Amino acid sequence: MATSRVPAAVAALLNILRAAPDLNDPDSPVRIVDGPSAVNFSERDIIYVGWQPSGESAVSIQQTFNGAGARTRDEDFVIAGYIESRAGDKDASLRRDRVFEMLGVIEMELRASNTFPEAPTLNGTVQWAHLTAGDLHQEQKDGSLAGLNFSVSCFARI
């Protein structure tokens, strides 16, 4: 029996984002990264799953017994993520708009639809998952950069 649904949920979130049509546009490709990665300044748009700059954890987990008898456990966890958009120009509004556009894609990919009814369960790995938090920061040096920390909160029964 699995002691946690975290590995399966992170893998499912990566798969969902990598398959998202709005993140695979050849004219504006988004690289989806599992955990931390070396910065590649030639890439304009990146989504990291399981990592945030200055973040203390990739995923925070809390478990409790589901009920008397200790046969099942409830697991609440939050997957950390980070969205970044950069360019050589000084237009912060374009970068800010782009990170929120990518955040919107993530949020929509976690909603149930006729095509993907299992999206809110991360393809059956959890009972539910949804976007719950974000923090925007912006920089101007050698061009403009907008970064957005985000959190995907999940609940599972193990």
C-alpha cells in the first residue's frame, strides 16, 4: 500500500501540463520542468512543478487517520510551483500578462471538462486538487521578468 499519493500526483500534474494544448503552441512554447532546473536565459516561458525560488519545500504534506481503527489515512498536501516569463524588453506588463495567462491554463487544466473529467483528481491520483495560492514578483535587469509562485492543494485517502 502506498504511504503517500504525492509521487503519483506530481507525475500526473506534470503529464497534464505537458499535454495542455495551450502550453504547446509552437509560436510560444512553454517548457514544463520537474523540480528545480538550471536557468536557461534563452527560454522565455517556463513552468516549474515542485519548485519555487527561495521555497523551502517542493511539496508540504500532512496526514491524519481517517477514523477509528486506523485503517485509512487522509493526506493533505500542497505542490509548489513557479511560472516565469522573461524577455529582453522593458515591458513588465507583457511579462505579467503572460505569467497570468499561463496560470489560467493551469487552473483550467485542473477543472473537470467533458474531455478530461478526471482533471480535478489529477487523473485519479487524489480525490481533488485545485489551484489555491500565488505570489507575483517582477524584475528589470537585462530585460523584464515576471515570476509567479503558485500552489496546487490536494486531498487523498490512503
